[in-house]
Amino acid sequence: MLLAALTAIAASIPASAPAATGGAAPSRGAQAGYVFPVLGLHDFGMSNSRFGAGRAGHTHQGHDVMAECGTPVLAARGGLVQHSGYEVAAGNYLVIDGRGTSLDMAYMHLAEPPLLQAGDTVRTGQQLGTVGDTGSATACHLHFEIWTGPGWYEGGSPIDPLPYLLRWDRYGATRSR
């Protein structure tokens, strides 16, 4: 029943992510210039993995894509690294300002500290790191967020990434487990 609901959500969204206005040509497996950010077996977790799920003192601002630790994490969209580092809850993380869009994408709980630093340019589909369980994670997963302009903690707002993840997953080279 959950899979049917997720499939219905994916079918109802537009072919590209919100505010996409160009950028690099789509890479293999890309759909409208985007790729699914986990390159390997994955699933979309339970209800507590969803955007808006209750957390201690706040709501979940992204979606958790469950995968084995060490699974490659890819840039869903190329752009410029805005933030790179470690935070107690997020663990090792990166935030990328999406090229040709008004969106920022955050990748959290990476297994190792990011090799990319603020100001570095990233290509769509470029490996950013691997799935981990750093920070406050209780299992191996990628916590993925999408923020509207002006950006991540710059006055923008988080939006539910699941419809976009589902759409990109349908066109990618990976499979849900």
C-alpha cells in the first residue's frame, strides 16, 4: 500500500524539479538534468523517514534514503558547494546551490568528511561521498533536503523532496530494495 501511494505521488509531479531553468546536459540516467543521489540498493524508509515527521523539538526537514553504509552518494544536480563540514545532528554534510535553479540541496550523514569545500564546483552525478551514519543518525542513510531560494538557512524554506526523489529514481540506474 505504501509503494502504491509513493508511485502515485511520483506520477503526479512535473518531469523536472521545481524552478529548474537550464544547466548542464543530463548525464546517463539523469532526468531533466537531475540524478538520483544514491547509487545502489536503497529504500525510502518508514513514516519517520518522511519530510515533516516529528523530531525532538522540530520537524524533519528532509527525507531519509536508507542504504548500506559505503554506498556512493551523488550530486542530484551540479552547482556550487555552499557549506561543507560536520554538525552534531547532521554529521558530515554538504550543501550545494543547484546550477540554473533557485534550489539548494543538502546531503547529510556522509560516512567521511567531505573532500569538497565551500566554493568548489560540482557536476550533476559527481560522487560527493558515501552513505554513513554520522551525527545523530541511528542507521545508515542519506538525509536529503531541498530548500527554495534564497537558500539553505538563508531565508529559504525546506520542501518535501520525496516526490522528486521518486521521479529521479524511476529514471536512474539504481533500484529500490
